[in-house]
Amino acid sequence: MTNLHTNSNLPVLIVGAGQAGATAAAELRKFGCGKQIILCGAETHAPYERPPLSKHVLADQERERDIFIHPASFYEDHGIDLRLGTTVVALNAKEKTAYFKDGSKTEYGSCLIATGGNARVLPELPQSTPGVHYVRTLQNARDLRAALESKTHILVIGGGFLGLEIASSARTSGHEVTLVEAAARLLPRALPAVLSEWLADRARAIGINLRLGVSINAVAVEADGVKLNLSSGTSITAALVIVAVGLHPEVELARNAGLRINHENGGISVGPDCSSSLAGIYAAGDCASQMNPFFGREVRLESWQNANVQAQCAAAAIAGAVQPKNVVPWFWTDQLGWNIQMYGEYDSTLEYVLRGEIPSALEPGKFMLLGGRAGVLRHAIAINAGGDLRQTHPLFERHASCNIAALADHTQPLRKLVAVALNACA
């Protein structure tokens, strides 16, 4: 009798219909995978991109049409069984069986977990609190957009990328905005102090009231809004509060199935091909933790690029195709009227040089900060200079040793300086 659990004709099950899940389904077809593909997600919306939720979608309902990863007909046209509003509650890795919330089950040949993450909730401000919003899903963004139509004083808790994007969007729409951040400066884990200070100046210049280095001591829901008592001894009352204090990976399904979880970052530990500790199960996106050759350690990256790259790796492994090459970690954000793009990651031990001139808070301009150690470029931040950032890509890709200070000479084309550096270390 045929063992169904080794039958190569069993479907590929993708749990999570977000950026990684939808991309993986498409990549499987590109790699020639002819098996049934089941793509299921708890949300009722077709797979969409999350970065616009805190920017364009908040400002304009019409922009929602631009966020969907594939056209509506894509899934049927490519034979992808898209099951929305569907939750997998358990996986039996030995039997290769998935159990759904509605009581049904399905066998699979390979399974990709792409469950992403959930907004980190402050215990004193649960999501059910009147006037309090978290932004993680399209419905969250719709609810906040509706609330912004009538509220004028907006309080944002969290000075990370998401919090700044929301604060920027709200201020651009004409709202009074106060942003509270417990750290002494903005984005202390992502940017050097000089850039944090410049962003803070920019935020204040466009009218955002920053409260840095203060934490919340007490919360009270009152008739005119939510009142926060702060560690500075002051209090703030706002009719609308947005909490943006990070994300925690959604790994309960994986943990209960027996997959190895990285105890430091909370992600599902996967290999170079995104395979987990149990045969036949893979993970990709915000929920996955992977050894990164550029960082030299296992990391869990929350980025649009990482979701796509890991989805490609997992699809290649499932389809038996050639693995894509490693890519330089890249991140971008639009906020406060500026486009910010980065390669690598911030480290307080890096030495930074400035290419160009940092403009005052309200002036236009572009510049870069280049951070390195022992002559190797480890971090590059481009402000309105994405084209220049791409020119540094070969230095990151080859871990090339170079004179980083020489790259700061803005009288010379950066492409020429990079070529000189590559030739010198060839």
C-alpha cells in the first residue's frame, strides 16, 4: 500500500497569506512546481503589502488598490488554492497533517510557515481600549483612517520606524501630534546619534511634539480621551492614541509542532534554504530566524526585502531548484518628508563618515552616512539618495576592505570611488 506521507503528489501548504506566503506561492510556480498549492491566511483580504499601511493607506482610501501583491485573478490563473479567513491551529509533523480551526484537516508534502507577527501590545493599553489603535493589518489601518477624520490631537507611543511613519502621516494631514518614546533618542537601535538628532529636529520643525526619554506611569480612560501620566511628572490627554512599540513573531503553531525556536529573537530557526528543524517544514518572513552571512549571526529581520528573499529560498528548496544567492540586507522607510534607505545594520562601535552635507530641518537635500570597522563597510544610510546607496552594493556584497573615509569625498562620483576601492582590494 502506498504511504501517503511520502507521496510526492501531496500539496504544498503555505500557512500565512502575507508578503512571504504570497511570494512563495508565485515562486513555486516560476520554479515549475506542478503540485497543488494551498495558501491560507487568517485575514479575509487577499495578500497585501504592509509598509503602505502607515503611510499612503492612512491618507487616501483609493491607495488601497495599490497594496495587493498580485492581481485578483492571479491565484486562480496559476492554480493556487487561496483560502482566506482560514486558520491552521495545529500541525502534526510526523503525519504531515494540518488541522484547521473549522475542524477540517489536510495532508501535505511540504509546509511553509509564513505567519509573520503581531503588534506588541502594552498591557495598560489593550486593543479594546476606546480610542486606542494598533496598526498591523489592513483593517487596523482602515479603522485608524476613519478615526483620523474626526480627531485632531493624536498621541503616538513609540519612536521607531512605524511610530514615526504614523506621526508623519497624521501631521501631514493637519493633526496635532505628540510622540512619546521611552528611549532618550529616536531609533537608537537603528541609527547613529547624529542622524537620530537630525530626525528629531525635522519632526519638531514640522510640528510634532516629541517627548523623549519618558515612560508611562499610569493610564486612565476619561470622557475626553486617554490620559497618560508620564515619568517626567507631566500628563497628556488625547482623543486618539496609536501604539507602535514593535512586533512579536507569531510562532505558536510552530512551537506546538515541535520546531526549534531561537530563544533570543523568538523566531523559528531555519537553515540557508529556510528549512526548519523538522523535515518537510519551512519558515520565512517575520517569523523566521536565520543565520545571516552579512551579520555573522542568526537574526530575525522584519523587512519587505527579507520576506521576499526567504520566500524565494523556501520555494526553491521545496521545488528542488537552485537556491538564490545571498543578498545584502536592505531596508527603507518614508517619513517626515524624507526617503531613508539602508544597507547592513547599525552598531555603536562603527565609525561613520558623512558624504554630502546634512541640511537643516526644513531644507531639501540628500546625504549619506557610511559606517565601517577595520576598513570594511558595515552600514550605509542614504537620505534621499537611494541611487547612491546602490552604488555601494559591491562593497557590501564582497565584504571589500577599503578606505571608507575616501568615499566621503562628494566632489568625486561615488561610482568612481567604489571602483577604485574594488580595484585596490582585488
